[in-house]
Amino acid sequence: MTARPARRGLKEAIVAARLQVLQSKRLMLASNQRRFENSHAKPLGERTERLRGELDHAQDVYRHAILRWGSPAFPDYWPVAYGELIHLGDDLARKLRHATIGSDDASQRFELATEVEVVEDLIHQWRESLRGQMSTATA
């Protein structure tokens, strides 16, 4: 019986560690940007760009950790989940639009165009829900 709470604690520790890395990268980038804006030294500019890449990577790792090990009780879970849905939906809509353009069959083009509309409507709903989640979190 102690294995389950230990696993939950491990999952929470993984998510917390990923969040700490992400927050550290944000702080380092902000500090570097301020120093670069004051001095315009080329090495600081290069370091700032490198930190932007590291921040993007840390953000992806954190999102993955939230989705894999997080729970809906985590404050960031739903915004991350909706963000992932939006990303996947945008990708699907783009692929469907591309398939619509490449189709010679009019009925298939109509069917694909209808599916694009449905996916885009879902994406719109997910974005609205995400905005609602974010506005209640900041209120």
C-alpha cells in the first residue's frame, strides 16, 4: 500500500523539478536580456539567444511532465492540456486543408472542408476555455 503514495510523490517531485528548471531558465533569460539591453555586448546577445532555446526546451519538457505525471489537481494541468489540444487541432486542421486542396473529387473536398470547419470550431472552443481558465487563475 505504500508504493502508491510513494509513486504519487515521485510524480509530483518530477513535475516540481521540471517547473523549477523552467522558472530558473526564465529568470536567467530575463537577467541576460536586461544586461544585453544595457551593454549590447555580442557575447551577451549570443547567450540570450541560447537561453531562449533552452527556455523553449524547458517549457516543452515541463508541458510533457504535466501531461504525463500531473493530475487535474495541479494548477497548470488544464491550461497545458488545452494548449496541447489546440496545438494538435491546429496541426490537424492544417493537414485537412492541405488534403482538401489536393483532392480532385468535389464531394471529398466538400467533406474535408466540413471536417476542417468542425475542427476549427473545436479549436475555437478550446481557446475560449483556455482563456477562461487563465482569466480565473489571474483574478
